[in-house]
Amino acid sequence: MKLLKDTFLIFTGLLLMVSSCKIGTKYSRPELNLPERLEVMSVDSITIDDLDWWELYTDTVLQGLIHTALDNNKDALIATARLKEYMAAKRIASADLFPKLNADLHAEREIENYGGDLQDASNTMEANATLTWELDLWGNIRWGREASVAEYLATKEAQRALQMTIVAEVSQTYFELIALDDELSIVTQTLEARKEGAHIARLRFEGGLTSETSLKQAEVELAKTMTMVPVLERKIRLMQNKMALLLGQYESDIVRGRNLQDQHMPQYLPAGLPSELLIRRPDVRQAEQQLIAANARVGVATTDLFPTISLTGKYGRENDALGELLKSPYWFVAGDILAPIFEAGKNRARLKASEALYEQEIYSYQKSVLQAFQEANSSIMTFRKVKEFREAQSNLEQASRDYLNLAQLQYLNGVISYLDLLDAQRSLLDAEIKLNNAIRDELLSMVYLYKALGGGWNP
């Protein structure tokens, strides 16, 4: 056993001696030429990192839906399982750096009979321990470990990016769903008004106050409004099914909380510095980890051009009698050098292929950063302009309501025709629906901006 201990100490010393040698190029982030600011929004010292998603989405029903989706969404569960896989792969790659110790117990009885009358029996009993170690002289195993670590971290960032997407998709679907609810409510109220209008038009026609044309116009408007109800009910059902899929469940009877008008809407979302997008957005961090892994794979391919050295130490006991096994020691130490001499250029081709993959990952990373800035800039601009549109649409809705009140009064007093009244009614219905959609779009622009700035992945 002393020999085995001495051999292990020698191996450990060699590990410390060769660990400083690592052939290959250390990773450095490519030049990105980041802009100084995002869109035209002034840079604030506060960033989106200071705002958790439950502080932005204050509707408690929506918060519950997001929690359910983060726990039960099938894509999220797949991502969690994939992360476990890469965690194990990282450990496997790390284990290759260390010596391997195996134990072997072997017992054998062999019987030979030459000529049919000369039987000979022999026994063999063996117990040994084998210590093997591939010396990582050039850094081949360490490059492989670095690639595995980067792939694990990329998978972890992918999981975070998925969480960010789930939060955004649940919020978006919820706002679209309650917007459809509110639109159906508007249409239902308008339908009741149309029924009352058609009833009045019939009474006035029968009383000789208006022509049959006015009655028919009222009935046409009533029929047109009735056609809107099943269309909206179908859209609501489809939106509920979409939410159920996000929640990872079959039931699509989704509970609602606040209506559209009562949802929390911040005046602005702090964007912070452009460089902070590289830190906040998990999809950008994922792309960089994939680039780091590709660089490490180049290191692996480079060191594959050099010889590999492995050491083997074995110590054991062997005898033909169990009682004499402990009295019969044996041991040996061996070393092997395996050097590539001729493989028809295969190793060089592998190196060129890994370098080409690394070049692709550079462009992919730069594209991810560029997309992140374009999404952030577009979302900031949209967030601001949609707010302006909603304010203008609110003024239009109020003006249309005032116009209808006046038109109803003038129609009852015979000042205007029923056609003018219908025009006022159509204008108000159109303005109400567009205002409802404008409020929805304002909330959605908040969702898109929060996601574009890297918010929403903290569970």
C-alpha cells in the first residue's frame, strides 16, 4: 500500500507541475462598438434590475398566473431537465482532470485434461488496485472542461431567458384576454342600445313620424352589431386556450382580475446604460457563453495535434491459494506516449472546422447584441408613442360621446335625421373599441419594453 500511496503522491506532484501549461488562445470578448445611449431616452442611474416583475404587474390574479406558468409550463420543465443534463456533463469533464482508481477482485479455477486420463486443476485468486492518469500537458482536458462549463452556463442562461419569455407571454396573453372581455362588454352595451334604438324607430315609424327607411337602417345596425358578439366570444375562447397552454394545464377557464382601465401603468421604465444590456439580458449572456465554449473547442482541437502521455500504476496480490493471497504481492508502473503521426490531415481539418465554428459564434454573439439594442430602442420608442396615441384616442372617445348625446337630443326634437344619429352611434362605438385597443397596446408596450431591457427572468 505504501507503493500505491507514493505513486499517488507522484501523480499529484505531476498534476501541479503541468497545470500551468495550456496551449491555445484565451477568450476575450469581441469588439462591439456599443452606442452611448439607448434611443433618445435619457440615461438614468436606476435600471430595470431594480424592478421585479411582481412590482410591475400588480394585478394579483396575473401574478398568480405567472407563478403557475413558471412552475408548470412544459418548456420550462424541459429547460430545467436540460440544465441537469449539462450540470452532469460539466462534472464529467472536470473528473477527467484527476487520476482514476479502480479495484479488481478476480477468482479463477481452470481444469485441463490431456489425453483423457491426466486431469490437472489450477486455481488463481487476484486482488489489485489500478491507478491511471492522462497527463494534461498541453491543456486538452482543461480546454474540454472549460467548454463544458461554458455550455452549462449557456444552458442556465437559456433557462433564464425562457423564464423572461414566459413572464412576458403570460402578461401579454392576460392583457389581450381582458381587452377582449372589455370589447365584448362594449359591444354588448351597444347591442342593448341598438335594440332600444330599433324599438324607438319602429314606434316612430308606426306613429308616422319617420319613414320606413329609418326603421330599416336601425334594424341593419342591430343585425351588424349582433354579428360582432360570436366573433369576440370565439377570440376569447382561443385566448383562454393559449393561456392554458402557457400554464401547462388543460383547463381553459381563466380567472380575471382587474379590468383594462385599472391595470397599473408606469410613466416610464428606467433603461440604464447600453452596456448593462449585456449583463441584464440572459439571451445575450447565453450567446457569449456559447462563444466561450466554441473558443475552448478550438483549444481542444489545437492540443489534439500534440502527443498524449498516460501513466498507469498497479498494485495487488495473486496466488493459487486463498490463505497465501496476502503473502503474494505484485506491482508495476507503466507510461505510454501516443503521438499522432499520419492521419491524412484529419486533426488539422478538425482544427480548421473548430475555428470556423468559433468564427460563426462571434457573428452570432454580435448579432445577439445588435438585436438586443434594436429591440430595446424600438420598445422605448413604441412605449412613448403608444402612450401619446392612447391619450389622443381618449380625447376622441370623449368627443364622440359628447357628439352622440347631442345627436340623440337633436333627433328626438326632429332637428337631424336618423342617418345622422346612426353616424354618431357608429363613431362612438368605433372610438370606444379603439380606445380599448389603445389601452391594451399601451400595456403590451410595457411588457415588450420590460422584456427588451432584460427584466422578468427572476423567479
